[in-house]
Amino acid sequence: MAIKRYSDKEQTVFLWVILPYTVVINFMSLGDCPYASLSRFFLYTGVTMVYFFSGYFIFGLVGGYIHRKIPNSQDLLKRIGLMLPVFYCMNIFLMLGFFAVYNHIVVSPCAPGKNEFLWVFLFGCFASTVITFLNEGVVNWSKWKNAVTETEQLKSAYQKSKLYGLKGQINPHFLFNCFNSLSSLISENEEQAELFLNEMTKVHRYLLRTDDEQLVELKEELKFARSYLHLIAVRFGAAIQYDLNVPAELMEKQLPPLSLQVILENVIYTNIVSKSQPLFLLISADPDQLIIRNSLQPKTMCEEGTMQEGLDNLITKYRLMGQQEIQVEEKDAERVITLPLFNKPLSFQ
């Protein structure tokens, strides 16, 4: 089992501190005796360094325990206010042990006197304070860097999703199919042609309107999905069968814009859609998630790379938002995509 430390940089911090700490402690407790010869200097420096490195290893375990109990950055003063008194008490036993090492264990001409104990103890408390603040600084610096990195990744994912939405607006296959369907309807049924044109206008208006929005209400995404699926249904007829069954009380839930466009395009363009093998699609929801089910009948050749890129980007976007991740499950002849829903707006610049 791995030992949980105060921070991943704790040992680095202490390695920078241990040598000057050892030199000062030896001088305060043993005077200039350890510096009478080079061999004596290395002996006393080595013994003292090993002793305090072992002692501060225990300090690190205690600090890590307190940090796990009070992990939040806003509780920094509370955490330090608890750590320092604990460390000061531990320093009493640490320094008593240090004096015992040179007075009773290590046989040498250099031994600390009782009069030096108070000053050595105070220096130990000072060193503990400095090391604590250094470790806290390193921990919070790491958290800040991670937050900045995640924010940049989220911005990147957001910009990619905007670009993907823009691609959807000008997708030549989609436009060609829409205009081809519209042309056929005009000659066959003007009323249906007018309805088709109206739904087509709604789709492109939504794509333009949501380009700069971070989250939209579920009802807006479902309106778009109905219009989009109407265009698809006119093209494929009975080859595609769909149903939208979402409770009215969930309509104010939120999700990233164009989420359903990404998923619907992925479903339609990566699966076989024919009268002999119709594609079934169901959009439903529970209080925390939107559920998209479709029959799984993959094409042997399709624009899978482009479509999968859009879905992967949406998955990454959810992950960076700190929301529960998108779940994609394939079982038997069905695929289920679960989109977590947001309860309140999310803001990032």
C-alpha cells in the first residue's frame, strides 16, 4: 500500500532544507566541536541528517493526514492553525531524542548541553513553520496550475465544439440532402414543402444562435432535435422511427448546446438506415440524465472518423466541466448514450 504524503513535492522541499538545517542544529547544540576536522564534520552531519530526515518523515505523515481531513484551499488558515501546534509538540520529542542520541548512544567528544535545548527547540519550531508554509505553497501552486490547465482544456474543447457546430451548419452532405428533399416536396406537396422549409430554417437558426452559448435548456435542444429529425424522416421515410419522451418537469435542465446534433449525426451517419433494416431511436430522460437509445446496425463504410471525433469531443467537454461523464454502452443490438444534465448555468471565460 502506497504511503500518502503531504504533497508530491514534500521530499524535494525537505532535501533543499535538510543540509542547512543540519549545519545550524549541530552548531547550536554542539558548538564548533563537529567542525574541528573534515572527518568529524561528515560524521556529525551524516548522523544528524539521517536522524532528522527520519523524524520529519513522520512529520510528513501527520501533515498528510491533516491535509486529507481539511483539504479545501479556503480552509488554509484552519489547516495551518492545526498543523503548527501539533508540529511544535512533536518537536519537543524530536529534540529530546536528538539530545539522547549524542549523550547516550553515539560515543563522541561532542555532546549537547542542557542549556542549548530551548534554543534548539525554538529553531526546530521555526524550521517546522517554514517547511509547512513551503509545502502549503507548493500544494496550492500545483492546484492553481492544474486549475489553469483544466480551464485551458475546457476552453479548447468549447472552441472545438463551436467549430464542430459550424461544420454541421455547412456540411455539404446535409445541405445537399435537405435541398434535394425540398425540391422533391415542392413538386409533390407544397404544404409539406413549406413545413420542411420551416423546420430546416429552425435547425439552422438554432445552430447560429447557440454558437456562443455555454449551456442551453433541455427544451431548446429537444426543439432542435424534433426539427432535425423531421428533416431526416422526410428523407428516409419509414426507414427511421423515432420518439422523444421527456417529462415536462425536466425541460429547464441544462446541457451543452449542439449535444444532440453531435449524437444524432453520429447515430444516423454510422448506422444502416433502410426500409428493410429501419433505424430505431428513442430520446428519454430521468431527473439527472438524458438517455438516447438507438438500434445498433453499423455501416461497413462511413464517415466514422469525423462523427466519432464529434462524440469524443463532447465526452471530453463533459469531463473537463467536472460533470459526471457521458456513458456509452453497446449491448446486443442496441447502443445507449447517457448525457448528464446540469441543474444550473456553468460559467467559464
